[in-house]
Amino acid sequence: MNVYRHDKFMAQAARRLSAQRFIVLIGIVSLFGDMTYEGARSVVGQYLANLGASATVVGVTAGLGELAGYALRLASGYAGDRTGRYWAVTVAGYVINLLAVPLLALAGTWPLAAALVIMERTGRALRTPTRDSMLSSAATLTGAGWAFGLHEALDTTGAIVGPLAVAAALYVGLGYKFSFAMLAMPACLSILSLLLARSWFPNLGALEIDEQIGDPQTLPRLFWICSFAGALIAVGYADFSLIAYHFAKAAVVTPALIPVFYSLAMAAAAIAALLLGRLFDRIGSAVMIPATLISAVSAPLTFLGGPLVAALGVVCWGIGMGAQESIMRALIGSMAPRARRGTAFGLFHAIFGIAWFAGSAALGFIYDHSVIGVAAFSLLFQLAAVPLLIAVVRQWPSKRAAS
């Protein structure tokens, strides 16, 4: 019996180590991936303008790209569940997502550049639900909070390094086309890392602890409550572009400091993702409540405060972003039955993205009339999500989170 238990323990330890390796490797994929497309996104607006695009074209391109980047996740998540080809969908999405960026260096007209921007967002939509579904499989052995927290921390690190690299290239006079071409290097490293993960872990289901949760073909009622709570948070969450617009218009900080504030937010998001992920594995979904309360005060601080108060608001904004990208994904993954996990992620992201789009438009309109109105609107909508999150905490055992 002792030998049997020892062998069983060693087998479980080996599976857990394999799961950890997969999570780290996918995190590296995302690190290089974010270096690529976040580096491009930091300057694509100016690039389109240089090619002759109007402000309307830039706004519509960004809006359509974001809408496609979220709404199409429903279809890709469903396709992954329906066919079981999670790797195929994920690889295709990454290839489309990442190769669109260096191709911007060859775009000679704004319509072609705009099409490539939308192509990049479309690729991101394709691969996100299936990738998160595979991460959830590995997370059953490591803890969902740790898995998604580490992934988000590496992802956010790339989001900091990429724009800084592009800024450095522009600073020394290398130009936009060279900057986009330069991003082919992290794009290739991301795809190579992904293919390596595919060859090492062809079947993530073999690693998963198969814990039956309700009907294997039906999403639980609490999934919809979580999704609605996420939608309320998204409606009230001010996009950083509006925050940056306010900083410049109200002269809260100098234009040169705005990117520094964004880097501060991303650093806060990375640290929060790791810490909150660990807390999620210890106490479950309850950690989402204080995280939401912290993010709720970000708008009053950033839109109504001076430089120091605004810096604190930006940190709170980053903590909220880290929570959304780590804890909420971990919660959705732990709730959804294995056969419907891709669909669950696709649905959640689609609902969240559409709500974000609507909220961003509303906040922009309100800002033109009242800065205080923006702070109040953001605060109230995010606080409205708290009762729903409390309902989730009461009805969903914390042990599910750390399955």
C-alpha cells in the first residue's frame, strides 16, 4: 500500500510539474505576443494619421477592431468545444494576430493599414478562448488563481516592454516602418514558443483533474451572474485612452509623463495579478470584491485629483485590470464544465467587450459635458457589480477556485 501511495504521489507530482511548465511556456508566448501587438498599438493611431487617415477613420478602426476582438471570441470558443481542436484554433489565431503587425511596415495606404489593425484584433479574438480553455485544464493541478495570475503578469510585462522598445526606436529616428518591422522578432519568438508548447503538450486533457461540476453540457446559473457582474464593471471602466485625454486636456501631468503613468498602471496590473491570483486559490471568489472596490475608486481619483492623486488612481486602475484578467478568468474557468469551457470563455469575453465598447462611448459623451459625471458614472456602475459578486461568493464554494 505504501508503495502504491508513493507511486501515486510521484505520478501526481509529475503531472503538476508538467502543468506548471505548460503555464509558464504559454506565459512566455503571451509575453512576446504582447510585446508585438501592444508595441504596435502604442503608435498605430499616429501611423494611420501619417498615412492620411482622419480622426474619424482612426476612431472607427479602433472601435471596430476592439468590437471584433471581443465579439468573435464567442464563435472561436464554440468552435474549439465543438471540434476539440483547441490547438489548431489557438495557433491559427496567434499567426493571424502576430503577423499582421510587421506587415504594417509594408502598408503604403491607410485603408491597408486599417485592415491590418482589424486583422490583428481578429486573430486575438480567435485564439483567446481556446488558449484560456487549455490554461484552465492545466490550472486544475496548480490552482486557477496562480495559473491565470502568472499568465497575466507575463502578458503585462510584454505590454510594458513592447511600447518602450517602439518609443526608443522612434526616439533615435528609425521611424514607424522600422518599428513595425522590428516587432517581427518578438512575433516569431511567440509563435516558436507556441509551437514548442504544442509539441510538448499535444493533449492538455490528459493533465486535467476531471472534477464533474453539474451538467457537463450546461453553463451554471452563476456563470451568467458573473458575466453580468463583469459587464457592469466593463461599462463603468474608463479606458486609459480617455484617462490620457483628460490628463492632457486638463494639464494634470505633462504629455511626456502620460506614457509613464500607463507603465505604472501596467506594473500595478502585473503585481496585482500575481498577488490576487494567490489569494484566489486560498479564499476563492471573495477576493474579487475588494479588487472591484479598489478599481471603482480609480475614476474619481484620476479624473478629479491632482498629479499625486491621479497617480494613485492609475495604480487602482491597474489593480482592477489585473483582477479582471486573472481572477475573473480563473473564476469562469473553474465554473465551466470541461466540455463547455471554450464556449464559456467566448461568451464571457463577448459580453465583457460589448459592455466595454458601450461604456467607453457613454463615458466619452459624458466627459464632454461633465468630468464629475464621468467619475460618478464609473463609480456607480462598478459598485453595482458588488452585490452580484457577493451572491457568487455565497453560492460558489471557495474550494472550486483552487481545484
